[in-house]
Amino acid sequence: MCIIGDRDKIWPGLRKKIERFERDTAGNSALVLNVMLNYGGRQEIINAVRRLSQKVRKGVIKPSEIDEEMFSAYLYTGDCPDPDLLIRTSGEMRISNFLLWQISYSEIYVTEKLWPDFHERDLKKAVEEYSKRERKFGR
């Protein structure tokens, strides 16, 4: 499980519970569930740029050393794999400031179901459709 967002603004007691939960599930590999708390994709990118620029200013890294892999490591999802599938509920045809960097090669599944009404059978349907797709990864 990856709990993603700006943790600095999350109540410290909850932050400790999040860290314990992440430790307890660290060995799980069959499925990764991303949970967003205090999250915005644009803010995530800005925070990564700020952290990288501080390292450049201190001379720890050179601007020419920054590549996609390094940049990705500075995102909230640095330890999480990019999603293979993005499920968009409520029929919305937009990504809504959600994982702007990470979903560049994700398959998108849109359903008219609202999130509270999205159940296991709906997830199975989304995964079934996803499994029929040919992944091209920008080729």
C-alpha cells in the first residue's frame, strides 16, 4: 500500500499510523493500492522541484544529472510503482489533478458508477477490460 500526499500537514498521530501500516504491508507484492491524503498532482510536482532545487543549490546534484528516474524519486510516489490502470468513476472524462506524472502510460477505465456505488464486481469488470488491452508504453 502506498499512502500518498503532503504528510507535513497531516496530524502527527495519523502520520504514525500511516507509517506503521506501510511497514506492515511492505512485503505485499500481488497488488499495490494507492491511497491519497492531502494530495494534489500539481502540488506534488512543485514539491519535487523544490526539493531537487535545494539539492542543486547545495551542490549535492548537478542540473544535468536530473533525469526522469531521479525526478520520479522525489515525487510522493517515489517508492511506489506507476499505476497500470486508472479507474475514473462518475463518468468524468478528466484526470482531475491526479497523479499527473505517474499516469503517463496508465490505461484509463471510465465508468458511470459513482465511487460509493463502485463494488468488487465493478473492479473485476475494469480489470477484465484492462487485461484485453495491448500495452504500448508510448510506442
